[in-house]
Amino acid sequence: MNYQEIRAASQIISERTGRDHHDVALVLGSGLSEFAASLPDAIEIPYADLPGFPVPRVAGHGGSLFSAEVEGGFVLVFAGRVHYYEGWPMDKVVAGVRTAVMCGAKTVVLTNASGGVNPGFAAGDLVLISDHLNLAGINPLMGTNDERLGTRFPDLTDLYSQDLRAVVRSVGDEVDVDLQEGVYAWFSGPSYETPAEVAMVGRMGGDLVGMSTAPEAIAIRHMGARVLGISLCTNLAAGISPTPLSHEEVKEVAALAKDKFTRLLHNLLPRLVAAEADQAV
């Protein structure tokens, strides 16, 4: 989606919700889409109602966005995302998060399901993403740069905001949700990583492997918003896990972790909205 299409999508969202801006956006990963329906009085907009907007083709990913009022602010929740491995071009892969920032979101929370590389991680752990390794060899900023979206060469030094990670840790302590922290390695998929690739990630300093998030984070930062990444470790990666990997396992572990994940997000979103309000003063 180009600038005009992103702008048009954001205008439709504003018209359908009656809200001229959203403070925070949240993207829900594999098996986590049900959280959107738990938001009181949320307004649902199917992706298919937004011209040019991509609709997920993967089981476990929803196909709607939801607008909800949280503590006097507004949150935009994307129930599901599209992936590069589905055959979408990169501009479509990042269309959702670009639209979120165009809607006014200064903070975007990216969640995903991932495989654990760090031997200290276990299935069901929630992990704060501190940085990523782009091992897919693709970047959403390739091609002609539109200066209306962002600078040609954005700095990614603090891509996954350290300040936001501190906020999540504080909330986690308050609601009794333990949080790990680590580096996320992005592969294009859809095949799971080989044991040799997983071993390589470990030697390179990676803690998690997955098939999303990194391009979205780059696009968000390109537009000047802050990124918070939270990964649900649903399985141990190939070569570490003694059993074959499957998408069913991903969905099963996501369902088991739903309660603590939901508890964390319900308490985190008001804190993020309040933080944006403080920055706007």
C-alpha cells in the first residue's frame, strides 16, 4: 500500500469509529486474536472493508481490526496479520502497522508466537523482544522512499524501546506475570527453521525464531513511532525440541497461555495510553 492508500484506510477507520485518532495500536499474533473480542464496546472493522488491505490466509489469525476506548484514550487492535511467506509483497506485510501510525498511534505493540532457541526458555514463556536479527534478507524500506512516511535511512538503535520494556516489566510485576527478554531472529518461512539454522541463531546471539514482526517493527520506526515487542514462546525450536514442530502445537500453547497474556495486556494498555497522553502535554 502506498501513501495514498494508507491515508485512505486511516480515514475510513476514523469515519467508521467516529474517532479522529488512536493513541496505541496492538497487533495480535498466532493464536492470540481472541484478545480483541475481550475489549468492551469495541468497534470491529473487517480488513476486507478497507480497500487494498491484505486479509490473513493462515489459521489462527483473525481478519478484523477493533477500536476500543481505554482509560480515556483509544486503542486500535489488529486481530491477525499477513506474512511474507503467504505471497504478499512487503508493502502489504506492513500495511496494518503503517495504517496504525497514520491513525495517530505513537506506540505499536507487536505480539507473535515464536520458537525458543535460548535453553533457558520454555513453552508458554512471554518474552520481551530487545532486538532482532533480520535473517530473511528482505527489508520493507527497499525501493523508492516516500519522505511523507519517513526518512530514507532510519536509525534502529533503540528499535524495541527500552523505556517501553521497563513499563511492561513493571506491569508484569503487578499482575504476577513473569517475563523473559531476548533477541528475535526473523526467517521468511513458511517451513520451520532447520536445526543448523537454529544453532546458527544461537551462536549469533538470538534467543527466538519466528516468521513475522521484524519488517513491521522497521516500518513503524520508519514512521517515527515506538515499538514494543512481546513474543509467546510456543515451542522449543528444531534441534532443541525432541519432537517434530507443528502449527497445531503453536495454537495449543497459545490457548494455554491466553489467561496470563490477556491479564498482562489488559493492564498494560491503559499504562501505554496514559504514557502517550503525558508525552502529548
